[in-house]
Amino acid sequence: MKYFFTIIFFISLSFTQSYEDVVELKDGSVIKGIIIETKPNEYIKIKSGENIFVYQIDQINIIRKEEIEGYLFDDPHKSRYFFAPTATPIGLGNTYFRNTWVFFNSIGFSISETMSAEIGISAFPGGGIDNQLKQLSYKYSIKKTENKWQSSFGFLYIGQIDFGGGFIFGSFTNGDNDNNISITPGLGYFQTSDEGLEFSENLTLVLSTKKRASNTLSLISENWIFVSSGNFTFILNSGIRFFGKQLSVDFSWPFFLTSESSFVGFPLISFTYTF
């Protein structure tokens, strides 16, 4: 119950409206920003962008508050949903640290304007480095043109050196960084030291969407579809992302639907900090 009220609290904060100070001068000029200092009946200081202006009281016609139009900042983790990628690159020079379920840590970084990679390792108590899960992923994004769809291609690997599995994918995204949909078909694979590399006989499909609801909140849905030999598995995963200029927090609760049963999974929570 305490987690429920915590989520409600953050949602209420995310819908708080943002305002800025507006100073109208007697000469008709209008300055928008944040008033950082006031001396009654003498002057005010207002910060507008990177500039600071000082105005005497007799220069000012009126001071008011005005709701800020648009968003104050971008989603700092726009290159992915919960786990599935968007076609958007992380941006040249950007690096992020990601923690999922406390025990999974990874670092993502740009290689160029269109290429990025992520490496990670689990941190299960009592296990040495050799026994921890390793992660490696790579994504190449094609530069967006006038075409509404942007595409990217890459792979994900999770496991040990001698055994593990992953996903080779292409991701196709329509929309902007705030509101978009993505179709991500991919081919799963598994490798062992004894049998080598084996690919799945069927494609995996991921359908994802994101809707920005406020300055600091986005609604995300990421749904995985697996079909094999007449059987199917759907992982329906929807949730929310709280974020500021650099930090984002994802929370979702997956639901599993198979050809034989259905059940609710363990809630997912991850923290991402972008440098």
C-alpha cells in the first residue's frame, strides 16, 4: 500500500504546472524568466536564459506569473522504452548509468552520432565475477529524414562467456521523442560452448508506445510477442516514467499470457542517470 501512495504522490507532482515571471516595462519591453532578487520599492533582478537583468521599480509597469508553454526539458532516456529500444540514438557525447532491481547495473554510451553500446553486469550477493550475468548491446540508428519512420538495428546479449542468449533486432519508430510508437521485430538466439550458436525458428515482435503526459511524466507500453510451434507467449508490460533533466525512474508491472495460462509478473523498477 505504501508503494501505491508513493506512486500517487509522484504522479500528482508531475502534473504540477510550471510558471515563470514576466516583467513588463513602461517602454513596452517584456522580459520572461525567474526573479532572483527583489529590494522593495527599489529594484528587481530577473534571470532570463543565461542573462541577468536589473530594473528599477520606476521602469516597471507590471510583474506577473505566466504558465510556461511546452516542456522544460527532454526525456533524458529517450533512446529506449523499458527494455526495448526506440530508433532514436542516445546522442553524441551522452553516457548513462542504469540500475534495474538493484542487482543489475549497466552503462550506455555513444560511439558516434548514430552508434551506441551498453555494457553491464549483475551484482548478486555471494557470487564472484565469473558467476554474474554479463550484458552487451549495440545499436546503429539511421539518421532521421523527412520520412516519418526512423530505423535502427542492433543486438543484445545476456549471459556468461560460454553460454547465454540474446536478440538481434530492427526497430522502426514513428513520432517524436515525446510521443511515438515503435515496431521491433527480432530473432532470438542462444549459444553454449558445446552446441555453439543456435537461432530461434520464429521471429519475436515487440510493439511499444510512449505518450508524454506532463513535464515530468510519460506513459509507456512495451509488449513482447513470442510464437513457436502453435504456442504463444505475450508479455504485456505497461507503466510510467518519471524524469527530470538527467534522472529518470521507470515503473511497470508485466502481465504474462500464454497458450496454457496467464499470471502477473514481478514489478519492474529501474533508475537511469544521464551524464
